[in-house]
Amino acid sequence: MVIKQVSLETVCGYTSRLPENTKPEVAFAGKSNVGKSSLINALMNRKALARTSAQPGKTQTINFYNVNDALYLADLPGYGYARVSKEEKEKWGKLIERYLHTSKQLRAVFLLIDIRHAPGENDRLMYDWICHNGYEPVIIATKADKIKRSQLQKQLKLIKEGLAVRPGTKLIPFSAETKQGREEIWDEIERAAGEE
């Protein structure tokens, strides 16, 4: 995918109406500090399109990025961040749930997991929840540059087992530093969006 233009078009908080987009959407979910903003910036070849932050839990809205006027990337609020009140977490949960339930254009959900660690309870819940909503999430194992090559298969196996992924689930190692996995992720996005 050649990125000709990309813009942050819609920002939805818990009280906002979700946009009624007419173009395909793909959504990215993941824990607060899993590297979602870095992934979106790497996919778009932009340095600071999605704001990366030293403080996890910054994305408290669903951010819709319009790509080439052909599709939308939906950046979902990061979950599992400890310093957020229970009410806030519940509101984010409801916002994500409302989106998964009601978007008519959502074609695929990507779930980001830090390759260095076994998936946590929140990751498992999110995976099950995405499946429960009728989607087959593509798993992106982020921060692949932070482990040795020799550890890669072991860590991927840890993720597969930790999430108890369904047979045939796609698992893509990704690094925002080296851009490893970028093309594979775009292939999945384009396939989902019907841009063959």
C-alpha cells in the first residue's frame, strides 16, 4: 500500500456517536504500552501521526485514521492500565464493545501483544471478546527487535498458548524499529478491506 495521504479524521469518546463510515475499517486493540501508536506510525510511514507517549493509557478514545480515502484504521483505547479508575476502564470497555457490535464497516481486528511477555489476563479476555464478537483477530507480536532471533519461535509459542488461539490464527512478529512485519500486516489489511 502506497500511503498518499492519511489524516486523523474522527475521535470518539464514550459519549460520542460512532461515525457512520462508508469505507472499510480495520481496528487495532492492545494493552496500553504495547506499542500501538508506534505500529500505526510505522504502517503510515509517519513519525508522529499517532502520538506515542511515555505515559501508558493515553488513548482514551477511538481514533479513526483515513488512509488514502480508501479505508480507516481504528485505534482502540489501550486496556489494562493500572492507574485508571475502575469507572474509566468500564467506560472504555463499553466504548470498544459498542464499536465491535455496531460498526457496519469493521472488516478485521488486530490484537497487539508484547512479544517479550506471556499474554496477561486482560489480553486473554480481549482475545476471547473479539472472537465472541465474530472476528478472527490477527495477532501482532510487537517489539520483535527487543528479543534475540533465537528466542522468536519460543516467544510466539508462548503467545499462542497463552491466548489459546484458534487453529489457523495469523501471528505476525513486528518491530517499529526495523519495520519487520510491516508488509505482512499491510497484506492482511488489504485482504480484509477487499483491496486485492
